[in-house]
Amino acid sequence: MFLQHLVDGILSGAIIALGAIGLSFTMKILRFANFSHSELLTWGAYFAVVFFAMAGVFGNPFAAPIAPFSFGWPLLVALVFSAVSTSVLALVLHRLVYRRLSRTAGHMTMVFASFGVALLLRNFVLLIFGADPIYYSTALQFAIRLPGGIRVMPDQVFLLGLTVVIVIALHLFMTRSRTGISMRAVSENPDLARVSGVNTDTIIAWVWVIGASGAAIAGVLYGLTVQLRPELGFALILPLFAAAILGGTGSLYGAVIGGLVVGISENLSVMVIPSTYKPAVPFLLILAVLYFRPEGLFGERNT
Amino acid sequence: MIGVLSYLIFFLILALTLGVAVLGLNLQWGFTGLFNAGVAGFLAVGGYAMAMLTGPSRAAVFGGFELPFVVGLLGAMIASGLAAIVIGLLTIRLRHEYLAVATFGIAVTIQLVCVNWEPVTGGTLGLIGIPNPTKAMVEGSLAQNAIYLAIVLIVTAIAYTGLQRLVQGPWGRTLKAIREDETAAASLGKNPVRIRLEAFVLGCMLMGLSGALYVGFIGYVSPFDFLPIVTFQIWTMLIVGGSANNRGALLGALIVWGVWTMSGFFIARVVPPEWQAQSGAIQAVLIGLILVIVLLFRPRGLIGEEIHVSRHARSAPADARPEAP
Amino acid sequence: MSAHLLEATGIVAGYRPDLPILHGIALYVDEGEVVTIIGPNGAGKSTFVKAVAGLVGITAGRVTIDGRDVTGRPAHRLAGEGVGFVPQTGNVFTTLTIQENLVVGGSALPRAEAVRRTDQVLSIYPALASRRSEKAGVLSGGQRQMLAIARALLTQPRLIMLDEPTAGLSPMAAAELFTLIRDLVKDGAGVLMVEQNAKAALRMSDRGYVLAEGENRIDGRAADLLANPEIGEIFLGVRPGTAKAEGG
């Protein structure tokens, strides 16, 4: 059982990690705790529903699956569509709400605003798509049996693989491209970055695009393994915050490892506490980290 | 006419009950700068304490001591105060946004406990049959509600005047000093952590009181009365009214609760039946819009802080301000 | 009359528009000059250079570079207009490598140009070149200051501003740094620096300004300032009432 929980934890941790990267960057670079970030996962998942509804153009991804997965190549297009749409949504929100507030008010005002934005985003999904759960595909999938009695779905293997690819791509972006390096510079010392010629507005736009894309992809991947509900993202607020805080805000690998720790702890917790209390696990992790190591496990303390 | 009057009384009872929680939040955020995103959790603690202390005894559920209403109110305050001390000791030193995340997590956890700790909370069914003290006094729901409104008014008035005295006295001045500049306040021999903790606990006790008044009025308690949306509502009330102003807190409670109930009323009339399931979503969208619009266009609320320059109102937050040369 | 390299007139600025720290500062720097600003704590020296660099909002007054009005330009655009700035604290990105610090320094340049300039700058500072892939956080104070200056030089600025460059350095490292700063102006750039170490700084400067309480007090040739007995008084904190006559 332990191994199965561990594997399940890694799989859900991968989704949390993808969602937490953006949250971690916003907390560090935009300097506010964005309670509306997890709603971007919901929107990402539902943007894919919209895409599948228009799927006549590309073909139904679940009609001609690439074995052993439950879906065909149009899912990859759906991921891109969802990432782009969610990025546009995030940039619009930034433009309408957060950018204005960052100039006229303190960052706690931005936290309040993110409460309001979260409420709006979640309830618009409810109004547009209804409260009933939606499935991308109702087709049954057969699990792969691994040694040790572990069972995983082929789609989950895809999810893990895609997460690894995205993290590597982000790593290269952050260390090789001028924009990525500037992003790390702004994260450490915005004023020095500005006097060095970095346009912080451009960097902030990049933060939203990366964060929203990661959230959208996480949302679609989550939708592959569970049903879609308007509360999908809301239920992930604490796991995402736990991952970002655990890893130390602003750190790519911190968010990834934080996500894995949260996913694994949640899944292993059912061995010691009733599974109904599982949603409290990320909260306990947050408390423990903030109490013992407020800069996170991998946070870089500026010197 | 009687219909309007009874509805008005009903409305005022709930608006002022929530207003007591807004006063508590105002003490925490408005006067002390503590970001409590777990308001619903402390309302729940108070509400359940009320139910346990004053409710009828049951075989399957612990509690049901059938104690008097006033004992229920005091017990609710003590219970939420104790919860606040434990939580406060763990979180009070945290930076603002971490405190927000941690307290948000507390509300989620309290909600989970309410749903799952069946021997004490009654689980998803909640606890029913909490006696409303006015039922024993007079006949007729209008008169009963009128008396309950009087009780709520008295409690609100006590909370309001008590808070006014506190924040205008030396303790309140210290609070504001800490909010504006913690290091400077500490150098004057004040213990900021202790004073912030005091404000946090007192604020949470008012939230517990509010939860108890609510449960005492509607006569039952269930975990679904304390969903996170309640936290958002109470925050919106404070922001709309204007933080660091107790009159603003109460005004905000009346206005936002008015918008909430009127929009619910309107939606029930106008929206086609097949959309009724989504009516809550429309109300939530309204609350979200109000919150964002007020923050963007009237960040100090309808009546903001008097006299003092508030950190929340001015252009740069204290912790984001570069050091002076 | 040809314009000064930097000319600032009537600068009113502060972190909050309603609480100005500077009350009408006037100052200029010419090509090939090292100009030092001195003054007691809280005089507004740092605020002034930050205002010129675009980090602090200017509510009144005018800043020109080579006669072009650049008042109120955002900091990142000033970097592309010939203004280089080395702040006092946090002068390098400690979590970035030396190479990456220079990449960020070249943000205002086209990519190819930035790469070329990075190589050029590294060839001038061999001590940095050999450690290019190390994190800047491991460097000593003097090395950090060197990297900070190298970073600011990447765009070949016309005006280089340094906020207390020798703070925390040993006397030997400070002397080395002053030599380096003197070299910066040989090919026509101008240097404006803020210094606590007033005497040593004035000795290697062409001109100096004394600020106090956000206002100009005294200015003139560095040698004259060194000989001026009033300067000691200002550093001892003479109240504005008595010094008002010369200031303003």
C-alpha cells in the first residue's frame, strides 16, 4: 500500500507543482499572495472543454486515441489552446485589477482584490458551465501494473512525463535566456534590475504568462484524471500555497519539490489519519514550515 | 406593512450579527494590521460552542447541556478566544500574506472538523433544536424576532462602545503605533507580539460571539453555514464600510448584507427556475465585483479611518517603502 | 553655451509625493569630471542620485542629460540613455552568477551588442572573468563593487552615479576603487558619487556639493571645499537657521 500511495502522491504532486510554480513566482515578484491563482487551474481545465466542443476542427482527441493513452494528438493542441487562453485571462486581470492596485495601493490590498477576483472567476465558471461535473472522456482506461503491485494509468505516466519536460524547459528559460535571467534578477532586487535597464512591466507580464500556462496545463492534466467541477481550483488553494511556501517563493525547483512533498504527504497521510482530514495536510505543512523555516526549504535568503 | 416590518427586523438581526464579526475583523485588520482570512472558522467555533452549551442533550452527540442563552454567548466567546490563542501563538509572528494563508487554512481545517467529528458536531447534519430564548418569552414570531433584535442591538452596542473605548485609549494608541511602525513601537518598550496577539484574540472572540448570535437565532448549526464565502462577505463589509472605523464596519455590514439579501430576492423573482441553482453564483459574483470595485475606486471605503494617516490608505505600504537615506 | 552632461535644477523628490525629502536641489556634472556629494545623515544625498536614476519620483524640477530633458523617465529607459547607477546596498544580484549579472546589465542593449560588451568588460576585469560562472553572493565587498561598476559600465553610460561606493571597504580597497573611478572619466564620461568618506572622496574629485536637510548648502572646487572650515560645522549638525544664508 505504501508504494501505491507514494506513486499516487508523486502523480498528484506533479500537478500541484505545475500549478505552484506560477503562484511561487507571483508571491516573490509581484509580492502578494494571490488567492485567485488556483482559479486559473479551473479556467484552464474548462478552456479545454471549450476546445473539445470546437473539436470538429481538430478531431475529437478521445475518438482516435494514441494507445495506450485515452486521448489523441488534439489533446496537445488543447493544452496549448488552454495555456494561451488562460494567459490572456491572467494578463487581462493584471491590467484591470492588479497593475492598478500595485501602483496605487499596498500589496495587502492586492491580496483582498485576489479574494474578490477568485470569487468572480469561480462563480463565472459555475454560471457558464453549471455545477454538474464534466468529464473530458468517459471511456475506461486500464491501469498498467508495475512491480510491487503498483497500478498507474497510462495518462498519469503522460502527466508525469509532461511535467518533467515543462520543468526542464523552464529551467533552460530561467538560466539561458536573457528574459529568464532578468526575471530572476527582478525577483531578487527589482530596483537594481530597473537601473540595469530591465523593464519590470515586461517581466511581470512574463510571470503571468508562465504562471497562467502552468496553471492551465495543470488544470487540463487534472481534468484527465478526475471530473471537472467549478470548485476544482478552489480545493487546490492550500496545496498550491503549501508547495510555494514549502519550496521558498520564487524558486522553480522549490515549487516542484514543494509540490511533490505536498502530494506525497497528502497521499501518505491516509495511512495514519482518516482520509476525510486529508485536505488539512497542506495546512499543517504550511504551519510547520512557517514556524521552523519561514524562508522555505529552498528559498534563497538575499544577502 | 407587517410583512415589511417583520422582514426588516429579520434583516437587521442578521446584518448586525455579522456586524459584530466585522467589528472583530476591524480590530484585527483595521487597527492592528492583522490579516485574518479565516473569519468563517472562528464564527463556526462560536456557533458550535453555542449549540453544545445551550442545545438539547442527545444520545449520539456529546454536549447538549441545556444551559442559558447568556452562558452560551459567553462560552462561545471563550471557546473562540481559546482557539485564537492557540492559533495566534503559532501564527502571529508571520508576515502579512503568510498570516492570510495560514488563517485561511485554519478555516478550512475547522470546517473539516465540523463535517467529520460527528460525535461532537453532528457531522454534515449539524445540530438542531437550539432553543431561541425569545420563544419562552412571548408568542408570535414578530414579537420574538423583535426581542431578538433588541438582544442583538444590545450586544452590538456593547461591542461597539467597548471597542471605541479600547481603540481610543492607550491600548488602541499602542496598536496603531505597532501597525505603523513595529520597530519603533518595540523600542518604546512595547511588546508588539503580545499586543498583536491580544488584538487577534479579542477580535476572534467577537467573531465567536457573532457565530453564537447567529446560531441562537436560526436554531440550528451546520458546517455549511460557515463556508469560506462567509469570510469573503465579512471582508467585503469591512472594505466597503472603511477599515479602522467602527462605524464604517457596521455600515458596511448593513450595506453588503442588504445587497446580498436583495439580490437573492431579486434573483428568485427574475431568474428562470432552471437557473435558480446558480442564483448563489450570481450573488457571489456581486460580492466579488463590489470588493474589487471598491478597492480600485474607493480604497478607503465609504467612511475610512479618521484623523490618522492609515498605512492602507496611503500610496506606499510601510514594508515596501525603501529605507530613508 | 554647450549643455552640461547632467544638469538638475530645483529637484523636489521623495518616496511619497506628500513628504518630499529634497526641497529644490540644483547640481551639474560636466564631461570628464568626478563630482562628489557630501553631507550629514538624512541630507538627501542618496535620494538625489536615486531620483536622477529614476528610482524615486520627482515632483518638481528638471533633469537633463546632454541637454535632453529626461525628468520622470522610468529607470529602465534612463539606463538606455546613458545613465549608469551603482546603488549602495544590493549593488549586485547575489543569486545570479557574475556572467548573469552582466547579462542583466546589458538589458538596454541589443542582444549581440550586449554579448560583445560583456566580453569586452570581462577582459578589462580579469578577476571577474576567471570566476564568471560563480554566484555573485560569494564575492568580497570590494569584488562586488567591482562587479557592480562593471555591470553599470556595460551600456557605456555618459554619466555614472555611485552611491557610497567605499562603504564597508578596507582603506586599501577604497583607494583602489577611487583609482578605478578616476579612470572612468578619462574618455569623457562624468561621475557623480555620494560619499560618507568626505575627505578621501574630495581629494580625488574635481568638484563637490554639500547637501543638508534636502537643500544645497555649499558647492565648489573640491580643493576649496577641503579647505573650508564651515564644512566641519555642517557635519557637526548646524541647524538650518544659521546656515540658511549660504544655502537655499
